[in-house]
Amino acid sequence: MRFRELVANCMKNTVFLCRLSSASTHQKHIISRHGTHCFEHHKAAPHKPFRAHDPPVVPLCIRLPLSSHRLCCGNSRLSHQQPCSAVRRKLLTSATKSARAGKADAVQAEFAKAGISAEVTLKVLKQYKSYLTWDVETKLRPALQSWLQELGTEQLSQQLQKVQRLLICKPEECSEVYSWLMSKGVNAATVQQKAPVVLTRELRAVQSTFEALQQAAAFSDEQMCTLLHKHSVALVFGPEHVLSTLQAVGLVLDMPMKSDSFREVILAANDRLFSSNPVTVHQRVTFFCQTYATGPHVARTALTSGVFVTPEPVMQSRAAKLQELLGWDSEQLKQKLSADSNTLNIQPFTLARNVHEMQGAGFSQTQVWAMCTQHPALLDFNLQMLFAVLAAVGVFLLVPRGISVGEVELQSDHMSWNTTKGTYQLKLLAKIPIYNPNYMKARIKGSLKVFFYDTEAGVTQVEQVFARPRALAKSPYMLELVVDASNVPSKYILTILSECATFPRRLIFFVKGSFGAHFLGQTQGLSPIDTYFMIDCINGGSVPPSAPSPPDLAHQEH
């Protein structure tokens, strides 16, 4: 009320200023001393003197010096030469702006009471300005309270960022659409995520669009679920729009809408199909096919890749850029775009950047042309980021990790001895677990030696054995070696035969091994092997044996 009274006083003072500007010197003297009331009396009866004690209506402006009055007639704000209509218009405009600002502050305050942050509130009001015209007490506050009870503060804030128009419907109305979609087998959560506006529509409107889609192309219930999971935005529009889109696609493909092939194309089409203008879809796909297609099948590719989102002049400029950067002639251009029409959706600066980055990586122009011709997807990648990721992955994969060996397992592969002939033969099987945590195979090199006391009985060299990558503790790489431990001097053979013929008929051998691992040009020494094992002369197995000893083995050969 105080603001309105202030504006009203300003309007009266404006009239006063206008009259003052058109008055004579004598009249200005009367107005400045006694106000407009006396001035009107003087104009009506100039021959009659006025009385200074009459109670005139004295405006605010005459109580202040004109040079210092900031509200109505300050020298820096209003010129005395401005007409009354201009002054009045400025005052009304200022009052309107002030009223709007006050309304916006009230709306923002109401959102703040609901727990919505100022950042989210400004974003919502910027996208949907109609909230600023809502009555705070009768419309905005009840809507916020109902949704707060339904979702809570955090979820309401998230939903308002996705669907700025959320408050125009009631929670029970959105629940009706959600429940109906679920009853049709449609994943309503997916629809809500991709096209949240659908849940703010009236149930009957959503049902009409659904039925129009299903009847026009004879989609089955299962196909409708698949369709709406990808093209959820179709339910945002009315039946006329979706039917026009289907008709435009049918004209481009030259096939009936109720055919299986047509339904396959619609299900595979770009997800921006139904959000585009049907006339625009038809015009742009037709232009692409007439200009760059090598056959009628390209129309399907164009609808799948979404080339209809690119205007015709932009298609031409990007095609020319491709020819300039990659050296394609008209026929090569048609072949590549017919195979992958999505190339025309790439921004020209992305094309130039990727080509220059490949050349900067050391590839010649001919190699760049060949790579992009064989793999057009390289044109759409952020190669700088790709190179950085590849470098990081390369460092992670190629950094050397320690290779180690586990406990050696030894057993007899073949054993025979004869005291009469004085012969002895022993072959051992050694299993050595190799743990290779690297992401590339490692070459193992070394030797394994078997000793009978202090004399070497046999040795096996390892040269070209590769441990597979990621051979960890649960599944190590098993290095299997066969060692012939029969090469002992004759005097040791008599000792072996004597020990095998008398109790406890066991032989003891010592094993020593030395191995190294070679990985990416680096050599890593592995832990040395230094152990021993015992063999039962009766069964050739490892000790302790479980078989009973025979009565006489003096002339028996094993």
C-alpha cells in the first residue's frame, strides 16, 4: 500500500510539474508559494485576489528544492522539458517492473520454504516462466506441498530439474499415467527418465497417442514396449504428430506402414525421430538419398543414423569438408556415406581436429586417408582424449610387475636298477609354478640340476619357455621339466645299487635351479631353487612309500 500511495503522489506531482512548465512567471510564483489549488482559483477568477489562508492541497514537490527532488523532478533524472505523457509512462513502467520483481521474490521464497535450493529455483523459473504468474497462496503453495508429501524434498528437487512443468499436474494424475504404462508392460521408469513430460500429460492424451501408434503400424504389445523404451518421447505428442511421422517414414521407404520391414525400421530408427518435424524428416532424408545414396537401401541407414537432424546446407558443407580433408572423390564419398551416413552428423571442427591429431601423431597423410577410409568412426572420436587414455592404459598394462616361482614338485618319471648287470637309470619330472602378474607373457630362461650327494647326476636347460600373462596364485603357469639323473660316475652307481638293495631302500637327491624372466627388454632374476627329495627304490615313488617291501630284490629289475 505504501508503494501505491507513493506512485499516486508522484502522478499528482507530475501534473504539477507539467502545469508549472506552462505557467507564466507570476503563476509560477503563486504555485511555488501556495500550490495548485490557488493556481486553479487564480485561473478561474484572475480578477479576484486569493486568500493565502485558504487550505490548499500542498504537494510534496513544493516543499523541496526542485534541484534536489529525486523522486519526481530531480535534474539528473527528469528534464523539465519532458512532456507529461513521457513522465507518466516512465513511472508506470517502473511500477510494473517493481511489481514483477516483488512477485518473483515471493515465488522464489515459496520454493525456498519447500527446501528447493536457489540454484535449482532459478533454473526452473528460467525454463518455465509461468510459475511467476501463479498466485502464491492459492496455486503455487498447494502444488509444492502436495509434491513434497509425494516425493520429499530431495526427489522433488531432482524431478523439477528434469521436468520443469511438474507442478502443473497433481501427483495422483502422474501416478495414473505411470500405473497405466506399467499395466501395458511398458517400463514406466524408463519413460520417466527419457521423457519425464509424459507423466505430466493427461491419461487420456497418453492413451490416444499409444493407441494411434499401435493401430497405424499394427505393432504387437511386445513391440510397443520395445518402441516406447527407445522412443519414449513419442508419448509427449498427440496422435496427429506421430501418425504424420509414420507416414513420412513410409513415403521415404516406399513401403506400407503395416509391413514387418516398416516396423523394423521404426524400432531401429534414431531416438530423435518422433521429436522432429515430420515434413523436415521427409525432406532431409529424401535430399540425402538423392545426393549421396548408392541405392534405395540407404534410406534405412539414414533413418537409423539420424541424418535428418542435419539441415541440407550443412550436409553439403560437411561433405565438401570430408572431400577436402580425406581426398575422397564423389564416388568414394557416396560409398562411405551410404555405408555410414552418421559421418555427416560430425562437426567440421571435429573432423579437422582429428585429422590433424592423427598427422601430429606421426601418421602420413596417405596413412590418415587410409585409416579414415577403412574406419570412419575415427573421424568422430576425441582423438586427444583417446590418445591420453591409450597412453594411460599402456602404462598400466606395460609397467613391469615382479615374477616369482613357487615350491617345486618332484616325482619319478622312470626308474630301473639291476645289481647283477650293475646298471641304474632315473628320470625325474619337475613341476615348477611360475607366477606372472603382468599383462603380457614373459620368457623364462635357466637350468635345473640334480645332484647325487656332491656329483651332478643330470641337468636340463630352459631356453624358449613363455609364461602366460596374468598367471596368478590361483592358476599359475606350470613349468614341467624332465631331468635325466642317470649320469653319475660308476663308483656312485655301486653306492646307489647298494642302498637300493639294503634297508631302507631309499635314495636322496639334491636339486638346484637358477631361472630368469625376460619382459619388455628387462631381465629379472627369480628366486633360486635349492631343495632335496627322496625316492623309494621299490616303487620309484616319493617317500614315504605305502607299499610293503618284497623279500628279495637282489636280482629284480624295476
